[in-house]
Amino acid sequence: MNTDSLLNYISKYIDLTEEEQAILLSKIKYRKYQKGQYILQQGDVCKISCFILKGCAKSYHIDKEGQEHIINFCIEDWWASDLGSLISQDPSDFNIQCIETTEVLQFTYNDQESLVNEIPKMERLFRKMLERALVSSQKRIVRNFSLTAKERYLYFKEQNPSIDQRVPQYMIASYLGMTKEFLSKIKSQLILDQ
Amino acid sequence: MNTDSLLNYISKYIDLTEEEQAILLSKIKYRKYQKGQYILQQGDVCKISCFILKGCAKSYHIDKEGQEHIINFCIEDWWASDLGSLISQDPSDFNIQCIETTEVLQFTYNDQESLVNEIPKMERLFRKMLERALVSSQKRIVRNFSLTAKERYLYFKEQNPSIDQRVPQYMIASYLGMTKEFLSKIKSQLILDQ
DNA sequence: AAATGATGTTAAACTAGATTAACATTTTAC
DNA sequence: GTAAAATGTTAATCTAGTTTAACATCATTT
């Protein structure tokens, strides 16, 4: 179990002693998912947070018309979870499905809460992570309202060149809130523009 | 300075001793804004968080076409701030303007950070607040993608009947990501439907 | 009570993006 | 290496929501 990238990630926010690191790691479980497998299925209660070591997953919602809406791509050094379901323990509205073979370090919400009690400064880590996630979520709402489909794609591509390469185009269209046909049109226009 | 509603709000998340409450209150400043006044202006660095005691403010972004996009309505027992600017100390992309005479309890980010150091369990409060805010922000993104304009309005009205009454209709349209003319059309259709 | 500004309505013309459907290309599995 | 599945493209048609513009109503000030 390679825990370096998790410890490295955490060290950007807080300093942990060797003992604290040991406590943290004692709560963690390594798991490997094959492409296509679900980390979470809509309707199930979310029990875990996953730190992605390697691979890629999509978290998405299926609406009442059966349409898939991608909320996030989860890649290396990101977290995959449904926070809403995790804290309420209500059934989730989201699926999290691996679109590549994906290796994660996971811990349960209970372990996360007891971790916070044993190592109070972990609270600060989670607070800082949540701050950043909230800011980026709010900014996304603004972009969805104020940018055209083309502008949204260009922004996405600029901010996430690696995801743009890595993920099928129809999923990017879903993430950006447009149809795959329209994104295809946008891309062919962009080539003509050059 | 009436601090009951703030203390009551906090008590839903954590228990503070009398001394801790005193420390908290020592960092807080009461302020009254008149209708039309700005708590924050786009381009300024956000220095404070405001807990709303009474009144209502809108936080909004003005895009490059000059269009206003309302991010949130801030009413009693909510917070008004631009977290992104507050944590980065970069110029804000948002305005927060009072649409009623508004009374707030405010504290600076520095005071908030030192508060967290003096009373570590405040970290938990902020974490829990952020968790809820992030969940609701993510759910809003999903709604914006998966619901029609009419459905978004009906959901808003159901969840926020008091804001629907209290705030001019054209601002609600902006918050919901549609034009005021289209919201007007939706509402007249809804009356016919009955 | 008249005037001004803010808010809300209606309707016609328009458009960004969706839908449908047929086809092309790439990847995967056997 | 070929069939099947997954992904991407193109184009015609359609529609949810925007734009524009004129008018109506309500609230506030003098």
C-alpha cells in the first residue's frame, strides 16, 4: 500500500507527527476497482471517502428522464465521495463509477470522525479542503450562468488539459452541461477558427 | 448588540462555555447597513464574514457583458462573505449589496483564524458549516443541469417561500439563471394551470 | 396628487443549444 | 483479424429560453 501521495497531499495543509501518521494510516484501507465498477451507486448510503491514488472515476446523477449529469471527474490526488449522503446517511443521488482501473485509499465516515477526535488538527485539514471545494463549486455555478457553451469548454480545457485528453468527449459534454453533439460542433468550429 | 441568534446558531453545531462565548463575542463587531449599501464590492479584497441578524443582501457577480448573476440571497441566520477572496486575499469577483436595511455581526478573517486557535472546537463549527454549504452548492449545480426553468422556480419557491415573497421577482430570475421576462411567463402559466 | 423610479407583464422575433437520425471512426474482445 | 461495442461527426429540424420593445403597475418623494 503506497501511502506517500496521501501523506504528501495532507502535508500541504497540516504537519503530522510520525505517530499521527501511523494513527491515520491505521484507519485506511487500500482498494482497487476495475474499469466500470462502482464506488457508490445512486440509492445506496455513502459510507466511505476515497482518496484516488491512480485512475479516474466520474461522479454523476441520473435524472428522472434517465439522463446522466456528470458532477465531477475524480483523478489522482482528489477525493471521491458523496458528502451529502455521507453526513446525512441518506441514500445518495449520485453514482461514482470508475472509468479506468482505479486504486484508492478509503476510510469510513466513522473512522474519519474518530480520527478528528484523536488528532484534532485533522479538523483543520478537512476545513481547508472544504473551503477550497466550496469556492470552486460556487465559481462553477457562476460560470454555468455567465459563459456560453464554447467559453465553458475552453475554460475547462485550459484548466484541465489532462482530463480533456483522458476522458471520452461525451462525458466532458455532460460535465459542462451540453450535449455531445454540440460539443463536437464546438470543437470543429475551433479547428476552423485557427 | 443582540448576539443571541449567533450563539443560538452556533449551539446547533458545538457547545461553548461562557468563557468561550465571551472570547467569541470580543472579536465581533455590530454593524448596520442601509438598503443599497455594499458589504463587499467586486474588485475589493474581502476582509470580513457577516452573520445576518436582520435584513437581506444579495451576493452577485457582474459578467463581462455587464449582466448581473445572483449567487445567493443572504437572510437572517446566514452568512454573507466571499470565501474565495477571504482565503486567498485576492480581489473579489462578487458584490454583496443589501436589498433591505441589514444588521450584521461581523468578524475579520484574522480574528476568525485566531478564534480557531484559541478555541479549537470552532474548527469543527466551520467544518460542519462548510460541509452543509458544499452539499447545497453541489445540489444546485445538479438542479441547474437537470431541471427546466419552470421546475427550478417551483423548487425554489417550495424551499424558500419567504425569500420568494420578500425579494423582487427579477432578482429571483437572476438567481435561477433565467431572464425576468421568462420568469414572468412561467408565473402566468402557473396561474392558468390551477 | 403628480412625477419619478422601480418593478412587472406581454408579445413578436430571434438564437443557442437540443433532438433525431444516419453514418464514420476507434477500441476492445474473441 | 474481424465482429461488436464504444465513441465521435454531421446536418436537418426543433424548442426552451433570450432579446427587444412597448406598456402597466406599484412605491416613494415632493
